[in-house]
Amino acid sequence: MSIFKEYDIIVVGAGHAGCEAAAAGANLGSSVLLITMDMNKIAQMSCNPAMGGIAKGQIVREIDAIGGYSGIVSDKSTIQFRMLNRSKGPAMWSPRAQNDRMLFSQYWREMLEETPNVDFWQDMVSGLLVENNKLCGVITGMGQEIKSKSVILTSGTFLNGIIHIGKKQFGGGRIGEKAAKGITEQLLELGFEAGRMKTGTPPRVDGRSLDYTKMEVQEGDENPEKFSYSNKTKAVQNQRCCWITYTNQDVHDILRTGFDDSPMYAGRIQGLGPRYCPSIEDKINRFAERNRHQIFVEPEGWNTVEMYINGFSTSLPEEVQFKAMKLIPGFEKVKIFRPGYAIEYDYFPPTQLNLTLETLKIENLYFAGQINGTTGYEEAACQGLMAGINAHLKINDKDPFVLSRSDAYIGVLIDDLVNKGTDEPYRMFTSRAEYRLMLRQDNGDIRLTEKSHKIGLASAESLTQVEKKISDTSKIIDYFTKTSIIPNDVNPLLEKLETSPINQNYKLIQILSRPQLNIDLMIKGIPLISDFTENYQADTLMQAEILMKYEGYLEKEQLLVEKMNRLEDFVIHEDFNYQSVKSISLEAREKLNRQRPKTLGQASRISGISPSDVSILMVHLGR
């Protein structure tokens, strides 16, 4: 008799993807078993102790709006908060938090343990139970066969992981943790394609050994915000600061002495690393004309001396790492807790997935996170969330939950992966989103909470909060549109800001449209406005300001969305015979036949499909 019941969903791996997948499936009502090799490493921040950043912060906000936990856990463990790109337009504003690594993992485990329907099992998954191309459970390292209706694989860097430090290499999914074996080999036998990727991490050092007087201080925001739209968390107070220092030519010269022993240059690493987060040896090689590179010294938590050396990711021999670091200003007496290292691991090209993240070859098997070729906690977490939601919906015969490119950064990420694939670690940027003015960090709740509430994930309380925000925003816009202001009430403020005074009455929205003004300045400088706005939340006021200032741009973007959405109206039948369409290229026929897009819009975004191919398909579909 098995000690296990049959579960609705088994989640393999308890990293950021696995945790969100387990929480989403369970909160929708499915019975979930979360299997991890180490219960003490749930939601481990394997690399930098931070959440958010450029475009990534928008993803965390979107996860929160849908009902995921990442935003709440981030807020509870934040030690510093910064809104990046404030000097640019609102489409570029991106929240980022420095986190307490240990608290982050602790809060995630506590939230999962408090979530009904989530069970835990500590073991390695060595195989999958598949019958007639349909997933029906897993096999563990202890030989347990556990049945389930669906499985979500979130294996991170553990599938046949190899760690590299100089000439040394050994198996592992993280330093001190063994690699996972068996799953890749089985999936290859089932017809999947696999590849190798590489990522790396910098040394961790003893903060007591650093001289911070030789570094630049990097403070958090004066008025810090938070990730979660809910009232369950508060913005961080009494923040910890970070520091900035720089490498120099002497540092680079020492690092070059280790190139002969570098696993990257010696060819021992086959997988491609992240282009936008290169190792220090890669930076000094690719950008040889630069005589210095920025180094961020980031605390690992509130009550630890351990420091994360952001910008110094490396797999060079540890003695070379140590010798070079001692030449960085402030690091003259540095003590290292552990060296940087590179890790190479298996991934599966994500063109083998549906937009729900279910695999094309095996029904009820889902991939989420680095197994799909992505890099970053946030990219992994949102995939886990979507896989957990869709696994639940599929086994309950409900329509899938798929976000479009105009709905969310999450939609952009999954659409890119499934339709274009990736041969290097995929990282989200604002530039990847063609509708980024609509997909801002401030309006994720307005975009997504109602959609999530309809499938039963976002709470009624969250929806009520969003509805109030929308209503209050409309009231503010209406007030600014209809209310006039006389010159005497506004000219003192305009003159102070060195912008032209007015000589007749103007509507408030006309005054706000000036680039020198924002709603905060008007509230502080004009009693008429401060009296009206005193009962409105800061995020609602910001929402109203953006909608008023960027109205024309938003309307143009909406027209583009509507134009592209017309292609989504052309539904392609699942049995459509692409081989019969001889007018399109051979490459297009092969890719369309392999990926089986649901709509003409999806077909148009597949790498290698030309505009002429789309036009020809449109004619055939019209017939």
C-alpha cells in the first residue's frame, strides 16, 4: 500500500517557479505535492539577494496582481527598495528590492505551509510515469511511485548540473548540492530536444573585511514603495545601504592570468551563458577598451556580514579570484566566504511547449523556469504561476489562462519562449514589450486582477480594491478635466519652476501637461488641489497623472493592439495541413507543423515566419 494518495498536481522542485506553481494550483483547489531535494532550501536565492529590476519588477507586480506570493514575500524580506529609471518615462519605471536571503526563504516556506492543499516530500525525482503519451506521476530516488493527474517540472540548474571553478569540475545543481539525473535521459527517449546552458555567480565575502570609506554609498529611496498591491505588507523602513566600487587595469591584468585555466575559454563549458549578465572575465575580454567595471557590494540580509559582490561573477580559479579582488578599492583585506563558480545544466528548447506551458509531446506535463531556457527569479516565478494555474484548469476541463503580449510582461515572456525559442538564457527587458507604456508597474492590478478573479485565484477583496482604484482614478481625471484655475492661484508655482505664467483661466489638466509639473508639485503648491486630493491614495494619484499626461500615446498604443489582435481572430484548426500550402517557405511549413499555432497572430510571431507567409496563410484561412 502506497503512503501517497493520487495528487492533482505534483511540482518537481521548490525554487521560485516551483513555489509559485504549488501555491497557484493549491489556491485554485487542486491537491498539490511539492517535491524538493532539501526542505531547508525552499525558494533559495541561489544568486543575488534581490527581486525586481528593469522589467523584472513589472513581472513581480503582475504575479502579485494575479494572486501569486512573490510580491508579498519580497516585501516582508526587503532591506532596501529603489524605483529604477525614475528619470525616464513611466513605461521604464521598475521597482527593485534588496532582500534578506534567509528571511525570503523562511517566509516562502511559511506561506506554503499555511496554504491548504499543499503537501511536501523531500526526495529527488528520477523519472516520470508516462502512459500513452500522458503524464500520470513520478518516480523518486527512493523508488516511490507517486500518481498524479499532472506534473510541473521546475528543475532549475539541477538537471545534470556541472559546477566549474578553474580546472575543477564536479556534479551539482548548486554548490554543495547534488545534481538531478534521469529525467533528461527519459525525456530524450520520449522525443524531446535538449540543450545545455550556463550561468554563474560571484564570490561571497566577509563584510567585516571591507573598507567602505573607499566606496560610494548607494542608499534606498527616500520614500520607499513596495511590490504588493495588497494591504498585507508595508514599505520597508530603516533600510540598509549598498556600496559601489570599481575594478581597474591591475585587477584585469590579474584576471587575465587565469584565462588559460578558465573553463569558459578552455572549452570545458559547452552551454551558452547569459549575454546581459556576463562574467567578469567575459566583460574584460569583450570590452577590452574599458579600464574599469562597476562592482556593487550588496548585503545578504539584516543580521549577517556576508556580502554579495554583484558584477564579479566568475569561474576562474579561486586563487586568481582572491588575488584580483584584493586590488579592488575597499577590498585590500578581503576575506572570501566562498568563490564564484559557473554551472552548466540541461534545458529544453521552449518551442516544445504550448502557451499554457504544457509540453506538446506529453499531455499534462508542464515545464517552468530555467528548464525553459530563462534566467532570473522573476522569469521563473511567473512561469511557475502560469503553469500551476493551467495545470489546475486542464485537469478540471476548463479553458486555459493565457495572457497576450498586450496583457502583461508575463504574456510577452511566454509568447517569446514558445514562438521564438531561445538558444541563450532569456532575460526580460522593457525593450521586449512593444506595448510597454500600457504594461507599467503601477497598473498591473488593473490589467490582471479581474482576469485572475474570474478563474478563482485573485480574491474578492483584491478585486474590490482594484475597482475602488479605477473609480478614484476616474474621479481625479474628471476633476482635473473640468476644473479651471485662475492665474493668481497657480502663477507663484509656475514662476518657481521657471515655466511661463498664465494670464487667463486654464483647466488643471492643461497645467499638468507641462513637463515641469507633476501631480505632487501641484498638490504641494496649489491649495485648491491639495484639498481635493487629500483622501486619495498615492498610487491612485500617480495612476491618474500618467493617464492624463500620456493620453495621446496610450491611445496610439491601444490602436496598435487592436490592429494586431485582428490576427488573433484568425483561428487555425488544430488539424490544419501546412504541407498543403506550397506557397509558403519550407522552413515556415516545418516550424508551423512542429509548433501548431492556435491563431494567425501566434503564427506570425514564430521565428522564421515571414510577413508573406502570414499573408498566404490568411488567404487559405479565409477560404
